[in-house]
Amino acid sequence: MYRLKHLDLATVALYTFIMTLIGSLLLMLPFAVLISAIGDLAGNSMGYGNDFFPFANMGILFFFLIALGYSVFATILYTLIALLYNLLSIKLGGIKIAVEKESDAPVIEQPVEGLNESE
């Protein structure tokens, strides 16, 4: 049995930012296109053009900024959670993990820092 004692904060931050940015963009961009299209259509149907709705074409940029802001917030939050885990694992010892080696899977032997077979 192995024990997870430490999370690298830099990799937690990097992967959190990348994954939340991709996920939030996939969720937000369809809404951004829809809102921009509705704003454009509303301005043109009323005869005002883009003078009445000056920010109608800003929907995509606005939703991109929301996705970016969410990613930054999530990165900070999850990095703090990883830091808290690191501090708690000093006292509590970390999470025990049981791993199983499959016989038909290709195995690449790589040394892992801080892990002993006896743990």
C-alpha cells in the first residue's frame, strides 16, 4: 500500500487552470454566441443598428472573461486546498492508496521520489 503525502502546488495550479479554462470555455462560448446573435438581431430589428446596443458584439469577449475569471478563481481555490492537504498530511500521514499492477499492461519503471515499497 502506498501513501499520498504531498501534492506539488505548481502542478495542481497548472492543471487546475488548464482544465477549468477548457471546461468553462466549452460551457460559456455557446451562450456567448447566442447572446451576441440575439443582441445583434434585437438592434437590427428595432432599426437602431449597433448604436442602440453598442455592446451586442461584446458577448463573446464578456463570456470569455467570465471563463477566464472562473479559471483564475478555481486555480487559487484548489491550490489553497492542496496546500491545506499538504499541511494536514504532515500530522495525519496522508491518504493510503492501494495500487494494482496489471499483467497485460505495458509497464514503464520510473522511480517516484519519496515512495518506498515498505510504505
